[in-house]
Amino acid sequence: MTIALHCNYKLPVKKYGGTQRRIIWLAQALTQLGHKVYLLASKGTQCEKVEVVEIDRNQRDLDPVVPDSVEVVHLLQTPNCTVSKPSLYTLAGNNSSGRQLYPNILYLSRDHARRHKGTHFVYNGLDPKDYLYREKKDDYFLYLSWITRKKGVDIAIALAKQMGFKLIIAGGWRPSFSRNVKYIGRVGGRRKAELLAGARALLFPIRWSEPFGIVTIEALISGTPVITTPRGSMSEIITPEVGFLCNDFEELKQAVKKVDTIDPQQCRRRVMENFTAEIMAKGCLQYYLKVIETGGL
């Protein structure tokens, strides 16, 4: 199959950018499965073994830039594009504005689809080679995400203050912290992999309906359990073998105390069996075939 993936960013991103990194993982996995992949992205984009077609990030009519041989176009960032080839769109966030959505939509989890009155979804997947695995952990907990209330950064800080454990926060924007809470800013590459692998747990006490949460599978592939809430997709990703779904602050405290009972091998196995780039690519391929054959989902 010949596939075009569309993203109006320059790839790969240097720092966090989980939404953008999944596009690289998908492109490479599809190529490894024997398909021809074009990546339509901003100038300077590089992706090994994938043919890049540079586009203006404001370009909305894709027909002039989509190669003739392409059978299906997968929009992965911007829905308000037009293309005459069979196409589908993955919604990366939540449609809180009520705007009209693209006709053929893939969601990121069962909960994500249900909340938008849809049924079609493909879980995100990562490339395990991009991460380190450690069974022996260092003495810190990690918060790695946007620093906002909806992601629960204040809850993570309150836990650290009350329980006295070391907390490392990696993300954009710096609030004020106590002595045992360390802020290191946005991270990527080897530094991020080391932080994920060394943490006793990832704290992800979200307050919003998370469509997926790539950082959770990044932690798990590193052998690091996840402490989160049962919001959005979390109950689909985090099982009792790999982490804790906590309904209130007291349950979060109990999870911190029990985190060393989680087996790092179980955490990694959870991703290898459910959330790799290859699994994601195979899921997308089923929908590509359906769009090509029927014109819609």
C-alpha cells in the first residue's frame, strides 16, 4: 500500500512532543511492514526510510502535493484540509469547541471515541528502541507533562510535600516549589529516557479526560509504574499489574507507599503486548483498507 501521512510540523521534535513523535513511529512502522510511506510535513523534516514531501504549514489544499501513487491520506495534525484521495483523520485532543469534525475520524482510545459518539480507535504505540529499561530504580518520583492543573501537577507537588519524597518535574512553565521538588524544564532524547527509567513511578494525577497519554506507555516501557486517576483512557492503559488508578488524594498516598510492589517486567510487557508502533500501524492499516474500499468508516 502507498500511504501519505500529513503533519504541519517539522519532525522530529526535539523536546517532549508526544503527539508529533507518534507520527514518526507510525511512519517507520508502516515502512517496516513493507508499505511505501510519504510524510507530508514542514521544511526540514527528516524521517529514516520514509520519503518526505515538504509543504507549507498553512497549506490546506493537499491535492497539489500528494503523489499520484498514494492510495490513502492520513491526517494526523490538522483536520481542516481538503484532499480528493481517500482519507481519514486522527483526533489528537478533545473536541471541546463543538466544531464540525472531519468525516472519517479515528480516536485514540475507546473512551475517547465514546465521548465523541464514535466507535473507531487505534491506541498510540511507541518504538521500544527509543527507551531504556531499568529494574533498579533511583529514589525519586517523576512528573513529565504540561504543567497545568488538568494534568494534576499541583496534586503531585502536594503529595511530595506531605509525604516527603523527592519529585522531579519536567515540562514547560515553572511554578514555585519546595525543597524536595526539583524542576528541570522540558526534556527529550536520552535525558528523558534516563529520567523515565530511573523513577520509582510516574505521577500522572490528571483531572481531565485524557484521550490517550503517551507518557504513560513511555514510563511502562521503561519498567516504571504509573500512578494516575481513572479519567479518560487511563483505565484502558493502566492495569493493577502496572500501576494504580486512584479516586482521591488518600488513594494516591497509598499508591505511593505501595509502588515498589509493582514488577518492572510486567510494566514493560504491558507495552510490548499492546502499545508498540507496529501494533499501532497494523491497527491503522485495517482502517486504511476500509477507507480505500468503501470511501468511509
